[in-house]
Amino acid sequence: MQLPAPASFARRTRSDDRIRRAVAGLQVSVCRQVCESTRPARARRSWWRRSARTWLYKIATMACLTALDGRSRRPLPSGLAAPQDDHRVTVAAREPTVPWLQPAPDALFGFDDPAVIVAGRTGVRLAFIAALQLLPARQRAVLTLRDVLSFRTAEVATMLDTTPTAVDSALRRARARLAQAGPVETDLAEPDEQAQRQVLDDYVDAFTRADHAALLALLRADVEMEMPPIPTWFTGRTAVHGFLTARVIRPDLWHLTPTRANGQPALIAHKRTGDHYEAYGIQVLTLIGARIARITSFNDPTLVPAFGFAPVLET
């Protein structure tokens, strides 16, 4: 399924009567099932564990599929054009007409629960979500329910009002399409939390002090950088490092605050303006080993308050 952008989630949900009716129906159904049940307490608890999760996900899945009707894909720049390997190229103007994919705070995914962290991070990564949108809506639903949420084939068939054979077929097609799109499970080589924090601290230090050599040491040779809503994106250490050092970083120009987005390390970016720092956007980092493999810099100031940070910081 397509994850909503945090800055527009509330607005879009309020404006979508179909989702609102589905949620209202869900609340009524839950109350009816709980209040009208006459089974013993142990049986009710067993029923809840066995059936309620599937039943609730069915309602949510069908509401999402309905909401996706007629809605366009939300891409990243890497999904629209070829990369640049020379930082001296003319950078394209912002493209506000494209419904860009945007990051979401980890709090939206329940990542304060260790069990959810282990099971769910792969399924909300930016690269995975971007690739997922290449699939038809029902294939997205099957892949998410089976490979991310770990429902059984029979349960998914019940949710989607189809057969187990159809679910297995859709899952095979979805996996094959994602394999063609390229690897998206970069977290397989992600460092542990302590190593992540060290990389993040080193990156913040190099970025804010404009230490070019330290920044270069943190980047993989095949690092990529994209900056929605700017369509231009770069690939390769020389291009990414050259772009950052020539056009972006200056001593004491930036204030970066660590956070997390989509299960990945991220930074809230404020840019100095006079005697204070103003919200600029959010950088989401993809790490492989102890190096940065991708920098996705969402240059949208409205995202900063959506992550719970002040739009203005005093120096």
C-alpha cells in the first residue's frame, strides 16, 4: 500500500469520505462483536487472537484499495530520470506538480515496540515503498500482507475475497516485478544501533563544520543522492561529494538534529538565516555497513513540524 505523507495525511483523510466511512464502520463492528459475544472469557480471548487481527486488516486493506483508485504514483527522482555523475550540471528547478513520495516519522509505524521494529522496518523503507508503487494495487496488497505483515495465504485470500491460488499467483508476479526493479532490502547489511549512531554523529559533524575530507570518508563509492522536489539526482562518490561541497555545505550554515523516518536514520535540517535557523527539510540516510549508501534530502520545510520539531531555532 501507498504510505501517506505526514504533512498531508490528516487533510487527505478528512477529505476522503470513503476512508471515513470505513473507519466509522470498523468502530461500530468492533463494539458489536465485543458487546454481543456470549462466549466464555477464554474463548473470547482465543477468538480475538485468531480472528480479530485478520478481520481488522481486511477492513483496512479494502479501504486502502478503494482510496488508491485513480490516485497517481508517488515517486522519488530516481524513479523518473537517469542520474547525473557530474556535480557541475545545471540542477533542474523544483517540480511542485509531481506528487513526490515523502518520509514519515517512525512513531507512525509503532517503532517504539521492539517486536515491531524487528518485523516491520523493511516494509516501510523509502526504497521499498517507491518500488512497491510499480505494482498494481492488489499485488501491492498481497506483497505487503504476505511478506511484510506475515499473514498466511489463506488469511490474505479471506481479506481480499479471493482464492489462495490467486494470492500465490499475485505474490509470485509481485516478487518478480520487484526483482526487476532492483534490490530494495539494503538493510540486510545495515550496522547495529551503536554503529548507526556513530555514522550519524560523524556525518552531522562533517556537514556542519564543512569538513570535506571527513564527509568523503563516510560515503560509499556507489552512493546516491536525490532531493525531491528537485528532479535532478546524483550517483557516485565524486558527484555526490562534489555537489555537497560546492553547492551545499558551509561552516555554521546548517543545524542538523537526529531523528528517524521510515525505519531509517534521518536528520532534521534547519538553515541559518540571519540570527536564527529556519526549517529546511529532512534528510533520510540509507546505510550499508559503516558507510552512507544513499542520501534522500526532502527539501520541504513543512515536513519539519510534522516530525515534531520547531520551524525556527534560535542561535
